[in-house]
Amino acid sequence: MRLWWEVARRGFRRYATYRWATFAGVFTNTVFGFIRAYVLIALFAAVPHVAGYDRTDAVTYTFLVQGLIMPLYLWGWLEIAETVQTGQIATDLYRPLDYQLYWLFQDLGRAAYHALMRGIPPFLFAAVVFDMRLPEHPYTWIAFVVSVVLAVTVSFAMRFMVNLSAFWIIDVRGVHALGAAVWTALSGFLLPIAFFPEAARTVIHALPFVAMIELPINVFLERAQGADLAATLAVQATWALVLLACGRLLLARATRKLVVQGG
């Protein structure tokens, strides 16, 4: 565990060096959060309640989404694919540690930094302007942190598999763009899944994407309580384990015959 703690700590420190990028990111996330919030405010001015959400729920949902953007790192992460294309992957695989766990704990350290420095500030700025809904029960805060950690793990597992596609294709940007579009649309990033038609909700809830955004926010808004809360965390944990296992199988197949691209 000491090894993985140090890997996570270095992942945290690596991103902590980019202070101006953090400041710019907080500003951007906050501005876009306000734009998205006012769109929903206009909606709720005409309809007081939609699928069990009121205006306060919707605004809170919006800024929770903005706060989760960087911890989940849904777009733009191609570090593993780049090591395959440059040939560095061959050296990385020789290191005496578990390759998948190395990247997972580095990503958890990165996510911890982004959650603290880019996730919380936009929410606090919004709380100055809007009425925000906070959890009523103290245990909800703990459950929310656990849920976010599981959400980051699910996100990592998906991104890990997208990156591994570089073993078979020269340019993974198309696969990455397709994956990002799918999990953006189906995770609850654009709108709460509760706003979708019932048939669509049934299909979407059977997929892993809701484990990244919809389910953690449901925990924060206390839309899942008691047995439902335990079931929500269990669903996230199950998807995290299943996707990590799929990534491990894909890695084993990829490294069975390593072809170094570009060198």
C-alpha cells in the first residue's frame, strides 16, 4: 500500500504544479456553470417541477456536474496511447509493479487534486449567487466522497481501455472522440437522466455511464436513501470491478504480442 500511496501522491503533486492552469480552469468551469444554470432556470420558470427536480435541485445538479468534469477527466486523456506510439510502453511494462494499478492510483491522485482545486470552487461561487441544496444527513457527505471515488475509478477503467486501443490502431483519437461523445451523452452530463423518456432511462440505467455522474449526484441530492443508497454504491462498485477486469483482460491480450509503433 505504501507504493500505491506514493504513486497517488505524485499524481496529486504533478497537477499541483500547474497553478495558472488551475485558476483558468476554475474560471472557465464557473462561467459555463452559470450559463448552464440560467438555461435551466428559464426552464423551471415555466415548469416548477420536472421529474422530481425543482429549480434548486437543477442548479445544484449543474454545479456538481461542473465540479466533476476534471476529477472524471472525460476528455483529452491519451497518455497511455502516446507511450504505445512512442515505444515507451515497452519500458513501462518492465517495471516491477502492476501496470494497470499504477495508472489507476496515479489517476486517483490527480482526481483528488482536481476535486479539491477545480471541483469545489465553482460550487462555492455558485452558492453565493444561487440557492443550493446541501445534504441534510452527515453520512451523505461520506457516501458522496465514496461515490465520487468509485465514479473516478469507472471513468479511469473506460479511459484505460480506450487508450489500449493504440495497440491495434495507429491513431486513437477517433475511438477516444466516439467514447467521449457516448459517455458525455449517457452519463448525465448534459441533463439529468430523469429528464429522459422512460424507455430511454431504462436503457441508460443498464449501462455503466450513469455511474460516473448521475449516481454520485443522486447521492449528494439524497435522491437515494437507505437501501437505495447502498444499492447505488453497489452498482458503482460493480461497474468499477467489471470494467477494471475488462481492462486487465485487454491489457493481457495487447501485451501478448507487443508491436511498438513509431520506433
